[in-house]
Amino acid sequence: MKTFIFKVKLKYDKRVWRKIEILGSQTLDDLHMAIQEAFNFDADPTHLYSFFMSGKAWDHSDYEYYHPDAEPQTPLQKKMETMLSMIRGSHPEPRLPATKVKIESLNLKPKQKFLYLFDYGDQWEFEVEYIKEGSPEKTIYPRIIDSRGEAPEQY
């Protein structure tokens, strides 16, 4: 098993960042929780989040992996999402709950960046950059391996 090292920066202030190492077998939801811990956020489960692989929120041009509670729940909601996607001139885009997406399945390339959007109301935006692979040690993952700058107040 290999590890993946990410540099996570505040989108509005890239001088504030954290490096996080995570196992390839862990999920994007695990990465979400590690980012929450790294920036001293409260990880309130009522706050929704998404990872946009295109680097742009809500652009519907690439993969989106989201908080499990953000999934359309009813057949009508699912149909509406499909219809809205078709109206925009595209086909329904790949969307999956972050709890079902393992880091190793993302086929990331070094220096590849994507967006982590936390709390749809306040819209905290983080740029996540895949740095490199690592080798696992006998420790608990995910883990914070480096940091710079003071984390902002969440509220």
C-alpha cells in the first residue's frame, strides 16, 4: 500500500497551507476529515462539502465527489438533476459520494490540483494539490506532516 501526499491551501490566501499524507486505501471523506483537523474546523456533519476535480465549483465539466447527505434522495430529485444537466447542454456528469471514492482510484498525477469546497453556505474553498507518493510507516493515517500559517477562524 502506498500513501499520497497533498498540499492543501486556502484558496484566498495560499500562504496558509497544510501537507497531509493519506493511505491510498482511504477515501476522499477521510481526506475531508483530515483537512478539517488540519485547519482546526469543527467537522460539523451538517456542513456539506464537495471535491471538484476540475478545480471549479459547480461547473459540471468533470467529476464531483460529495458529502453523502448531498446526494439527491428521491427519484424526483434525481430526475431534476438529470434534466438540469441536459438543459445546460451536457449529459449527467459523474458524481459519487466521497465515502465511496478511494484516493488510489483517482489516478492522480503529481502537481494535479482540485478544489475542496466545505460548507455550501460559507463556501470555504481550498486548493488541493497532489504532491507525490509516499511509503507507509507504522503510524495512524491520515496525518498532518507539515504546515504554514495560522488557520482562520471557521465562524
